[in-house]
Amino acid sequence: MAGQSRIVASVVVLALVVGAAASFAASWRPSIAAIAPPRPDTFDPAIVKQGRDLAAIGNCNSCHTVRGGGNYAGGLPVPTPFGTVFSSNITPDGETGIGRWSEEAFVRAMRSGVDRDGRHLYPTFPYDHFTNVSEADDRALYAFLMTREPVHASPPKNELSFPFNYRPLIAGWKLLYLRSADVRSDATKSAEWDRGAYLVEGLAHCGSCHTPRNALGAERANAQFAGGEVDNWHAYALNDASHAPVRWDVDALYAYLRHGWHSDHGTARGPMAEVVSNLASVADSDVRAIAVYMADISAAPERARPADTVVAQSSQGDAPQAHTAGAAIYVAACASCHESKRPLPYGGVNLALSTAIASPDPRNLVNIVLSGVGAVEGERSPIMPGFAASIDDAQMVALLNYLRARFGKPPAWTDLEQTVRDARATQTVSLAAPPDPRDSPDSNQRGKP
């Protein structure tokens, strides 16, 4: 019996050793030799400009620049269900940034999620999308970043619970979810559609926000663009599950992405305002290509009602008597703009057209009512005062219930009290105005302070 026990124990130990060795082999990646930081004047200015536009499409500054910090110097906290990950310094600083990274090391990070030292990067860096970016575009991004101002800054250490702080586990995540393949073109679609697909599925990584995630933090393949969560906002569904009262078409999407608002849909707020801010410097052709692709994804003929029909139907009734308190607040604080019949940007959007009110998630509406909509310097843009200081939680709940009952029509929202409390607790400056579009030579960028 003792001999059999020793044999069983030996087999178990051997299995553990073999498993550990296989795990190590699967997770190990070699380091790539460091280089001397390249001089900015060694890069073709045309390639640098191409990289600048690509960085804007990728919204790189929003994740790699913390307010008060250096441009692209990292340190932005990214909350996840597993803890907080801090963005890395991607300036050409030789010690704390990527100044000693070769082009080969940069491309590997983009396509495989592995840093120069061979460490697996957490997928908060969306390489599950960046693996679709062409090597030519990766090289242009590299040229752009290597010509930025070096900033000596180390981000805080990640705050992840065990075992998620053990990087080799990411190799297993990649085996399950990382697919390295270029975005395929579609012979039945236009070249503009193909370009939009390449940008949306790749560098723009729209699905990172607009797709729900599974228990391991990966995008759910069977629910692409069905809506997601980001920074205490709800990223609306972009597919045929969209709750927008009026269907998005190419022209509406283009105008919204280019200017940050559309009269039939409202105003870009929260993280989406940052996206629009960055797209301001991108070529019209690329913005329209994104709109063409996304309009095709969001096609839903049953919602193809014109805006005036939606508005007319909403005006046929009012909220029930139970919402008189909310109605009084609406008349005093909201109606003068939202029922003025002045179109955006000089009047408020007709609330019958508001996706925030039609959505099953009230967070975006709560955020907007509390923080308002700030003006964009130098542009025609919607404005709205924030009511955080003038409306208490009970009044907010009464107003929200009234808006939902009158303009939204679907079932009432639940647990609004907690939603309002959470929104007040998480308010930041970014809710009130888009961030400064960092490090751009263009003077027409949205969101400048």
C-alpha cells in the first residue's frame, strides 16, 4: 500500500511539474533588445502625420494621459472587475517610456500584447482589436509616438487581486480570446465600407466600450455592439438592439462623430465626447467610412421612423398624475429649452428623441442632468447647465421618473435612488466638459479649455 501511495504521489508530482512546464512554455515570450532612443528627425514627417491621425482614431491620448500629467505619459487608472490597471508611459523616454523600444517591439505589443521585456500586457490595452491593425499603420504610430516630447514618469503599480496580478495567466486568456487576423474585406460592400470596418474593428476599437463582456473580461462574441459599460457610463448598443427612438443613418452618424451632436439624437457626452474630440483632426473620408460601416451594422427597418413622427406620437399624451412633482421640475428647469422648437445646437433636443431616456439604463441621463453640457470653444455646440447643486436626490428621482413615463414609454426604471447616489459620488470634471485633446497641432480640435 505504501508503495502504491508513493507511485500515486510521484505521478501527481510529475503531472504538476509537466503542467507547470507547459504553462511556462505557453506563457514565455523572449525579450527584444533595447535600442538607443531614435532621433525625431530620422522619421519621415508624412509618416508622423499619418501616425498622428491614427492615434486620434485610436483615442490613444484619452487612456495614456492623466489630467495634470505629461502627454502620453500614462498613469490613468482603468477600473476593472479584477482591480485597477494604470496605463503605461508611451512617450519616448528611455527609462520610463518606450524610448528604447524598437519598431519590432512596438509592433509585437500592438499585435500580441507583449512588452519589450516579454511580459504579457493586460487586455485593458485593447490588443484584441489592435491585432487587426496593419504593420504599415503600426509603423506610422511608432513614428508619431517616438517624435513626442519624452516624459520621465512611472505609472503607479497596478492594484489587482490574486490571482489576476499574476501576468502569466494572461497567456491563457489569449489562448481563449485573442485572434490574430486582419479584418477581411467584403466583396459585396463598397471600399468605403471596407475602410470603416478596418477602422472600427481595429484601431478605433469601438467594441471595447460598446460590447458586453463575459466573466473573464473578454468581449462576448455573440453580442457584438450590444452595449457595454465604461467609466460609469452606459455605452449604447450600436447594432439592431439599439434603443435609439430614430434609426441612425450614415449622415446622422457622420454629423454626430464630426460635430458631437445631431438634432435627431442629441449630444455626445462622457467618454464619447473624448472620441469626438479626437476625431476632429481626422480626415472627413475616414470619419464617413466609420459612419458607413456603423450605419450598416445598426440597420433595423422596424425603427425606420422619421423624427417628426416620433415627436408627434410622444406629444399625444403626458405622464400620469403620479408624476406631478417631476412634471413641475421639468416645467421649471427643462421645458423652456427642450420645448422651444429651436433645433440643436441653439435649443435642447426634443426628449422624445433621446436615447438616454429610451435606454433601459438611466445612468447617462443622470450624469447629463447632474453635470450638464459644456460649450466647445470656437464652435457652434449645444450647452446645458448642470443641476447637481440645485436639485436634490429626491427631486432628481421625481424628474427622471417623469421623463421616463412621458418620453420613454417602456417600463419604469428601478433603483433610481441608488443610481443617483452613485452618479453623484463618481462625478468628475470629465463629466462636465470634454478633456483637452492633448498634443495636437490642429487648432480646430474640440474640447479645448
